[in-house]
Amino acid sequence: MKIRVALVSALLAVSGCSTLSRSGPTSPVTPVSTPPTGGKVSTSIVSAMNGGLIGGSIGSGLSDAEKRKGLEAEYKALEYNTSGQKVTWKSDNSSHYGEVTAAQPYRVGSQDCRQYTHTVYTSGAGVTARGTACRNADGSWTPLT
């Protein structure tokens, strides 16, 4: 009986709970520990996000520069942060600011994906949007619609 319990326990331990692709097991997604120096994200990477969550209703009333800061924060949260770690941004010219938090990464087929939230604050009142984005081979993230 003890051997059977040990065998079942060992099988459960090695089977895990990860999603498998048809080509076999995948390695877990591990965010990069530090963003690039200077803190700026390239224009092409931000453009690939198709407006992100901040391009929706939570971004109405923000300037283009504020939306850019929000998109950069979304990218940094998805690409570099561990689950639950916040990335914040603040407007240079107004009282608008926000925070983005990405959840645990997971794999769908051959793509790494993450759910995330973005909260935008205007005069202290916050509005939150939730979404999911998947990472492309070039390092950009595409939000799912």
C-alpha cells in the first residue's frame, strides 16, 4: 500500500498542471527580471499592442503622451514583472496616473499569455479594465479581443 501511494504521489508530482502543446511539454514562462536601461519601450513594441487596455474606455480623456505612458506600463508589466507586481505611471502635465498588474503567465499552444489589469486614476477616482495578452516571437504583446 505504501508503495502504491508513493507511486501515485510521484506521478502527480511529475505530471504538473501546465498546458501541453501537441509537440510536447512546454517550459514555464519566466518574465525577464529587469527592463531595458532608460525605461523607454520601443515604438514598434508599443504599436504592436494595438492600444492595449488604455486604448479603450479607461483611456478616454487622456492625452496621447499619457496613453503612451500607460501602454509602456502595460508592456513592462507583461514582459518584466512577476505575478501581482505593479507598474505605475504618472502624467507630467495633469493629475492622471495609473497602475498595471499582470497575473501569472501561462502557455496557450506555442504562445506565452498573461491576464492583466490596468487602473487609471483621474482626480483620485479609479477605473479598471481587465484583459489578456499573448507574447509574439518578436517580443511584442498582442491583446486578445
